[in-house]
Amino acid sequence: MFNYGIGGNERKIDQAAEGIADIPQNRTLFATRLTGDPAPRPEMVYDLKTTEEVFAHYQPETEVEFITADGSFVNENLRMRSLGDFSKKGIIAQSAFLQDLDARSDAYQQVVRHLKVNKILKAALEKPEAKAALLGIFQTLVEELSGD
């Protein structure tokens, strides 16, 4: 029995090929609802030949609720205008909250990389007195930057 996936063209799942391609003229695309609002009634749409035309016609968007570190909620509206908008970068580009989280993640990863390769910093963190002095410097810098 064949194991097929969904795409613009029928394809086996174990084949390394793009799942969505331009739809040939003699095929039909079934699209699902990509918005939180129910459709008033089913609608037949003809002459949509590419995924870009489908996105332009339906203009899917949804309201997303994020939970912050302090437990509060942030609501944002995400609009999908191409398949790229479903990727990690596409979603982050639309959300100020996710952009902030991504920037923090990058900063933390950079600190971890420095801790892994900086031998002097590693040695300082292994000695309790050097570690305490380094923490004191960081606390002073934080206070100066925050204006306290």
C-alpha cells in the first residue's frame, strides 16, 4: 500500500520533494479555513492557480495570545500572506513579542558561546572569589544601565 502526503501534486512521503507546488490546470485544490472566523456559507472559488492567489483571495489571519514570563497575556494578530509566513522566521517577523523573545534568546546563546570558548572567563568562574567579583561588576553594570 502506498503512503501519500498532501501537496499540489501527489507524491510519496519518503521522496525528498517539495510538498506544495503549483497546481496543474486539470487539478482541484481543497483549502481549509485559516482564520478564527467561521465562513458565512461554503463558497466555490474558481481560477485560483497558485498558492499566492489563494492567500490573496482568502487573506487568512488569526488572533494569538502569548503568556509573558510574569504571567500576563499579550494578544497579537498574525496575518498569513504566503507559505513563508508559516515558518519560524515568518511568524517572528509579525510579532513584537516574539521578536523580543528571539532577541533575548540570541543574546543568551551568545553568552553561552562566550562561556564555552573564553578560557579566562572560565577560569574566573571556577574560583569563588573571582566569580563573586565578576558578579559584583555585572550587578553594578545592571544598576547603571537601569538608572537605579
